[in-house]
Amino acid sequence: MQKKRKAVYNPEADRRWREKNKEHRRYLTDRSSSRRFIRDKATEEDLQELEAMIAERREKLENMS
């Protein structure tokens, strides 16, 4: 039976990925921040405003395709 390889943290590979994927990394960070805000801090007023913004964005995306 083969031994499983252990995962080894490679900070250099991490740095290279971050450099090559700046936009994707920014997208992931923004998405996480948005979710955290909605889940933990948003008031009822915030949620209503966000729902309106989401509806606008969906409409815009539908018109693009």
C-alpha cells in the first residue's frame, strides 16, 4: 500500500498564485466580505437596499446576454 503524501505549505507557490491571479483574488475577497456583512452585521434597512441592488444587477446581466 502506498503512503499518502503530506501536504506541505509552500509560501513561494502561494505568492506566485497571488501575483498571477490578482483579479480573481480580489473577487474572492470581496465576495467573502459581502457574505460576512450580510450574515453578521446587516440591518433590515441594509438588506432592503441590497435586495434592490441585486434586482438591478440581475436586470443588467440579463440585458448583457
